[in-house]
Amino acid sequence: MEKEGMKLILCEDVDKLGHMGDTVTVADGYARNFLVPRKLAVPVSSASAKQVQHELGIIRRREEKLRAEQSAQARKLEGVTVEIKVRAGEGDKIFGSVTGAQIAEQLVALGHEIDKKAVLLKEHIKELGIFTVPVRLGKGIEANVRVWVSPLEPEKAPEEAPAEAGEEG
């Protein structure tokens, strides 16, 4: 004897069950006590099922458009090199470190809308050089940005400025 379950349409992705829009069969208790009250799913037989399917179609089209925009942005970012100037000591070691927030700031300055959380640095950069840093733009969409960490130019000798001031007076 096979157990009967409740047929539902998922309104959102549910781990280990299915993706938004999928029709699934689950135990009655799981449906009544968890999925339906949290608005994660609606019964297939309900009047709202057609409404949900219509809304899911709209959501899918919106998500496809967003993914296309994110893919286009990823293609633009692939060729970008960001230069960050830092104070450096001997052996190409830098004072402090370069963070994901600094990289995101430079990308924003170049006209790319990037959140600092999207920059996926495993560790802060602590030396001079060129690094490849992944930037996550959406689900499964990443772009690799080159980050060039270079030393600050040494400042001019401070003796020059007071000498000029003394000549005027």
C-alpha cells in the first residue's frame, strides 16, 4: 500500500525538496504544519494555485532579466584592472592590507555598482603585486577582476617648501 501525500506548488526554493514553481508531493503533516503556513507552497487543488503559477511566471521572467544584466556586468568586469596605491616597506610588504571594501570602492569609482560583500577575498592582500580577485554578481555569476597593488610615490623632500617661503619674505 503506497502512502498518499499532498500535492503542492513551491512558491520559493526549498532545500532538499525543490525549486520555485516545482510541483511536489509531500507528507500531509509536512505540508499543513510547515510549508503552507510559511507560504513556501500552496496546494495544487486550491484556487490560489493558478494565481501562484501566474506570479511564478512573472518572477521567473524578472529573474531571467536580472541574470542577463548580471552576466553582461560580469563580461564588463572581466577586463577591469583596479589599481590601489599603498605605503610599502622592504620586500614588497605593505603597511596594513588591502580589503574587499577597498577593491569595491575602486570598482564603484570606475562606474561599476559593486557591494563590498560581493568581493570574494579569501585573505586580505598584504603585499605588492597583481592579484586576481573573484567578484560575485549573482547566483553562479562571478567575474575575475585584476587588482594591482602598487607603492605610493615617495613624497617630495620637505626642505624645498620652507626655502621658497623664506625667499619671499
